[in-house]
Amino acid sequence: MSSPSMLGLISAIYVAYLTFVIIADRWAHSRGEIVATGLQGGIPISTELRGLMLYNSWLSLTSGIVASGITMAFAFTGLGRNADDPYVRAFAYLCALQSGFVSVGWGATGITTWLRYYRKVLREAERN
């Protein structure tokens, strides 16, 4: 594949991936806000439903963000290995590095910090 074609392919995949991450980030935080506040559209919801939303909605989406980042890091690395131009190869590796950072960031802060916080909020809500 020619260098301009490879650069276009990598760029298109990268833009699509970042769009997914931005949309998923907004959706995950909106689900987390519902879990934390107990309000959906201004209407109070039960603690049981909040727990279901945490594990079925928020956690599965967050895990998907982490897994997609790992997958994209491998995909960009593979594209970089097949690039003839060293600059296109470097761009692919930078995209792979950023995708890996998304996975590490969401894995470290999203799953560990936010999950612990949401579980704490739910335990307090159950006591009340």
C-alpha cells in the first residue's frame, strides 16, 4: 500500500476510534452520575436499579473502552509494521501509544477509582 493511502487509512481509523472514545466517555459519565445521585431525569430511582446500572451499564462500557484501546493499539502497531515510509510508521506507532494510554487511563482511574467511589455511594444509600 502506498504511503499516502496508508496514512489516510491510519488517520481514518484513528479519528473513528477517538470519536468512539469521546462518545463512550460521555455516556459512561452520565451513567455514573445517575448511580452517584440516584436521579434519572430528575426522578429518584431505587438503590437496586442503581446497582444494576453500575454493573450492567457503566462497568461493561468501561471495560469495553479498555478492551477497545488494547485492540486498537495492536491494530495500529500492525499497520505500522506494514508501512514503508518511516514517518507513516512513526504516526501509526504514536496512534498505538495513545490507544494504549486510553486503556491504561480508563483501567487505572475508571475501573479502580470510580468503581470504588460508586460502590461506596451505593453502600451509603443502602444504609439510609
